[in-house]
Amino acid sequence: MMNILLPTDFSENSRNAAAYAVEFFKDTPCNFHLLHVVPVPTDNLSTGYMCMSPAIKKNFSELITWLETIRTNKNHSFQTYFKADYLINAVRAMVQERKIDLILMGTKGKTNNEGVVIGNNTSDVMMKVKCPVLAISEHASFKEHKKILFPTDYKIHYGSKVLRTLLNLASLSKANVKILEIFNSDKEPSLEQIENREFLQDSFSPRIPVLQTYYTSSEENPKKILIANRDVDMIVLAAKNLNLCQKFLRNEDDQNIPFINQLPLLVLHG
């Protein structure tokens, strides 16, 4: 039984992410934990803040009723949670308390600008909570994940714990993985990068991922290299590779890759 955390602010984006989760895991028994957080520092809490308001109860009730109508797996259950705290504190606590396997959330909430690809809250959860995060755009509609793109510069070692979620999701949807190798110069890969490459490829055995190599300068926007990969269904990044994550997740409006607004983005932790 998978435990999946669905943070929600009751926006259309978070609603779409919840529907995406139900469809993606339609063949997998799951406990879906829906969490709404009111951002109040714990040292400022009062009894009123700690109680769920009638409006929040109503929003939860309507959301659960709707999810019950679209689910097709009787082994899907839905629980609701309310926390008054900083978002990251609340999410970390839920990950520990409910033994969460995956956080699935919208790429942005009600308060983000239209041009922003990844909202600040989603970006913070991706980078600060040590749990795999799958972010779903408000423009994304579910389809089978047949091609998964994994950009890497091999600057970190990918342990089995980091790769577990990717391997499980690829197996679940019988997807092929394309490793997008990003090197800064023709002097790369180094011996360490070669070792990390070999370990990563061995982790996919017996299925061999497709390799695609790019040499790029440190000043070049790495997002531009995604233009040649419009046929993929998901993009995967490892949180430990901070340099690469920051380049891809930076909040910039890049007209060259509008398709990134429609793809699920998985950030791995381990």
C-alpha cells in the first residue's frame, strides 16, 4: 500500500494534481493523505488557528466527494489533515507521521503569477523535504508515461535509495528512460563522472536506458537543450544535484520550451 501526500490549497492546480494522482495510481492500492496548511508560525498559534474553519471543512468535503466519483480502484482511500504551521514544517511532519512514499502536488498555487513555471512553495518542498516529489502542472492531463527524461551531469553518485522511486514509476508505467548527459566541456566526463554513469546504467539492468549527450558551456541556459526532447512524458531531477536543479527550476519565463508547462516533474531524494 503506497502512502501519497497531496498538499492542497483547493486551487484548480492542486485539484488537477489530485485527479492526476488517482489516475496515475489507478492500479495501485494507495492511501491518499490530503493536507491543507495555514501558514502560521507555531509560536503565534492560538486555539482559533488550530481548529479547522467551516470553510476549510466544506472545501475538503467537496474535494473528497469529487475524488470518490472519479476513482476506479476500491483500494484507494482518502484522509484529510489540517495544520497551522510553516508549510515545510507541516509537510516534513506528515512525511514522518504517515510514512509517505511520494509527495504529489501542483506546480504552483493560487498566489503565483501566471508566467511562473514552478511556484515558490512547490520549489521549497522539492528542495527542502527529503521525500520524492512529483509536481503536476495545471495544464497537464494524465497520459501513460512511456518516455521519461533524466538530465544529469554525473556530478553526484546515485544511490539505490535515490533511484527507487524512478525505477518504481518506470516499472509501473512500463516506461523507457532517456538519460540526458550534460557535460560542460570536451574534457568531461571525468573518471568520477564515468563511475557514476556506469552505476546509474547498471541500476536500470536488465533494461538499458537511452543515452543522449550534450556539451554545454556554464553560461548557457540548460533548459534550451530540452527542445530536442519534446516527445517525453516526464522530467526527472535529483535534489542532491543542487546546481542542475537550480538551473532547471529557476523561475524564468522561457518561451523556447512551453511544453515544460505540461510535463510532470519528479524530484528525487535519498
